Amino acid sequence: VGDKVMVLARSGLWQEVVNVPASQTFLMPEGMSFEEAAALLVNYITAYMILFDFGNLRPNQSVLIHMAAGGVGTAAIQLCKTVENVTIFGTASASKHDSLKESGVAHPIDYRTMDYAEEVRKISPKGVDIVLDPLGGSDTSKAFNLLKPMGKLITYGVANLLTGQKKNLVAMAKTWWNQFSINALQLLHHNKAVCGYDLGNMDEEFELVGGVIAKLVNLYSQGKIKPKIDSVWPFDQVADAMRKMQEKKNVGKVILVPEAPKEESQKEEN
């Protein structure tokens, strides 16, 4: 009782009081803020397991990170920096490129005005060792083709389905039609790996996920990772917070809190 904890749960966290099994709570390390704790687990567990458990990231390799300014993207960049001489390609809109360079992305690419696959090939003709794919659809095929021999593609989302505030049936149909499909024999000839990751289906893997969290807490305590908070929104502004993400204006994690941060409340009073 009284411990400050981080919580992993599939849903039901957008409320003031939350009831979860003790096995889904993890002690916050010294010096961590509640906002950082809210931003750590889902994004960093995902990025860590994709890069190290599936991707087997090693020194001198190259990684393509899509949506590099988002929550998982910023986590992945920081984790890549814990390995020696990793070259990071990151896709994001042009306004976010300076921020990405500061965080360690060697080659930011504006996916809106450029063909990111062509841009990667210009710099690295053979392609990259690891692609993190949260996009789905035809982008998964592009990712597979960008892999070097022994390269690994890890798909963990279908962001191409979300093109606005509502589900877009045309986008869904297009993504389904363009979905990537490959059989075991084709993989054999290509010398490449395709992996699928969904943290939501790890509910019973307490030891596996707990081990990853212990490593992340250690990295945080060493100052090697630090959750990047884009903005903090009270519950009554949840629509504005969601809109910011849908319009892809965030750099880092968008956080919800039950009430407006004290500083903002005081400003309004003044």
C-alpha cells in the first residue's frame, strides 16, 4: 500500500480509479514522474521486444523506424542508441526532422513528399537490417523488399487503416487488398524473416514481459532511456488529445490525466 506503480492493462485506463491484478503492476523507479510512468510500459516494451527479441539488433546494423516521432518510434530510437554504431532511418513529416536528428536519427525521411524506399536505397543500396512496420498494407511489402539478406521485418500494427476521425472503409478495403502475403518456401529463398508482434496478446506472459520491464527500469535508472512526453491533457479534453495524434502533430507520447496540470490551472486563475 502506498507504492508508486506502473500498470499494464488492455483497456479501461481512461478513468480516475482503476482496478487491476497485482501481477500487472510494476514499481516505478526512483525519480520517475507519473507522466513518464504512463509513457513507459506499452511503448518501450513494444520497441524493446521488436528490436532485441525479434530483431536481434547488434552493433553496426541499420534500422528503419516508421512513425519515428510517435510513442513507439521515440522509444525505439532511444533503445537503438544503447547499441554501438546503429544507423537509424526514420520516417516523419518534415516539421519533425530537426527533433529526430537531435534524438539520434541519422536519416529522417519525409514520407509525404518522398518515396522512403528510394531514399533508403540512395544511402544504403543493399537496404537495412531491421524494419519496424506499424503501417500494414502495401508498406509491409516495401519493408520486406528493403531488407538486406538475413534482415528482419517486424510488423506490429495497421496504421494505414486510420486515415481520419472515423474508420475509412475504402482505406480498410485497400489495406486488405494490398496486404503482404508470403509462404515459407519464398522466405527460404530470400534469406529474410517476417515477425508479428502484439503486446495485447501477452496477457499471460508474466515472466517474459516482467523480464523486459526489469531491463527497461535498469536502462531508465542509468539515464539511457527517458520517455518523451509531447503533451499532457485532462480527461475533459480527450477529443483534442486524440485529434493531435490523428493529425500526426505529436512528437513523443500524448498523456491523459484526470485533471488539468497544476501549472495550467494556476495560469488560468491568474
